[in-house]
Amino acid sequence: FRSLKDYQEDDGIKIYRLPCFNLLNGRFPVLKCNRLFFKLNKKLKNQSFDLVIVNTRFYIHSLYGIRFAKKKKTKCITIEHGTAHLTVDNKFWDIMGHAFEHLITKFIKFYCKDFFGVSEACCEWSRHFKIKSKGVLYNSIDLNEINYIMGNTVEHYRSKYNIPNDSIVIAFTGRLVKEKGILNLTEAFNRLDDNCYLIIAGDGPLEEEIASQTNNRIIMTGKISFDSVISMLSESDIFCLPSESEGLSTSVLEAIATKCF
């Protein structure tokens, strides 16, 4: 993400990117209170807003967004995306992380009173923090954009990786972390017959572990562009996301849009 600009306009939408430290392999960004941050913060304060939307509760910049709304006297809502605590697969640090999540949620609740979830399960998870959600705001995708990409595909994954036309292709897209259930998927796939292929699109801390135990029918593409994800899904037969802690994932919607069921 280093190549992304601190500020840009896209279709008339102003985008400000605050500097941060990417902890836990990018899973937990923490704001940098440096000169650039204060410069962008000043620019944001000079803008007019009707609503501030904060996605998830447990990031430092989530608290920043809610306090920003409070100072601007602007309505704010917080949207829950998960159905379980964040985990790093370490008992001690998981306990510390859970305590931190409960602590920061108390501050979030102090500044924000309107909570929603991307699914009913997310709203139910919010009850764990004594939060009563006001409704569900489902994830959405741009069908016109996806249909355009599918009609102008320039990358063909079956031919690129020499996958026979009569083979069944299973697709996975997302971060290679335990919560996504990727290890369960690769373990189960290794029990299938030779007529199946698995394409894994994404990167993350489990990348090397997965690569060390895969066979020649498991294809790891690394992180790819949105256009490539859509092209890959459109050529796949089955989409699998054995996630352990997600609500309504955007990747599921993308798979449905490409008729990869």
C-alpha cells in the first residue's frame, strides 16, 4: 500500500489515507501521530460531513473516527463485521487482545450510540459487548462493474495453470489467516481425487505453511487485483470460504455474482 497516495479523488470522492504502523502482518494498523497525520487531520476538519461511518470497533482509528464525529457534532454509526474475537493463535496474546477489545469498546460506546452489523450473526455478537444493534446493513457489490470485468476478461486461469477443461476448480479468496479456515480447506482438499484443483488467491502469515504442504493441484496466486479475482471466480466451479468468525463476507457476494457457487 506504500504506492497509494495520501490524498486522491476517485469519481468525485475525496480519499484521505492516514499514516499507520501495520502491526500483526497488517491485520492491526495503528495510527502514526506524525506531521502527515496532523496535516491530513487538519484538512479533514475543514470538510463538512453529514455522517461518519466507522467499520469495526477495535481499531485505534475507529476510536479516532468516532471522536472526530463528536468534535464535528456529526451523526456517527459503527458497523460490526465480525462474529468472534480477533485471534493471533497464541493463548496469552489472545487473552490480552480480548481485554483490549473490551476496553476500547467501552470508549466506542461512550462516543457512539448507533450500532449496526453486516449480518444478524454480527448483531448477535455485539450483544457480547452489551451492544444492542439497531439493524443490519448488508455488504454490497457493484454488479455492473463485475459484469463488465467478466465480459472483458484478459486473464484466463485454466489455461495459465494448465487445468484440464473437465476438472473441477475450487476457489478461495482472502487473507491467509487461521480465522478464514484456510488450513481446514487445504487439509480437506488433499483428500479429494485428482480431478479437482484449488486456487488460493491472497497472502498472509500462513502463506509459507500452506505452500509447504500443498500438492501440484493447489495453486497459490498470492495477492491479486480485484479484476483478477473476478476473472478467477468466473472460471471456477465452487467457491469455498470456511471462515470461523465472519459475517456476510464480500467475497461470498462476488462469488455469487460470478455464478461460482
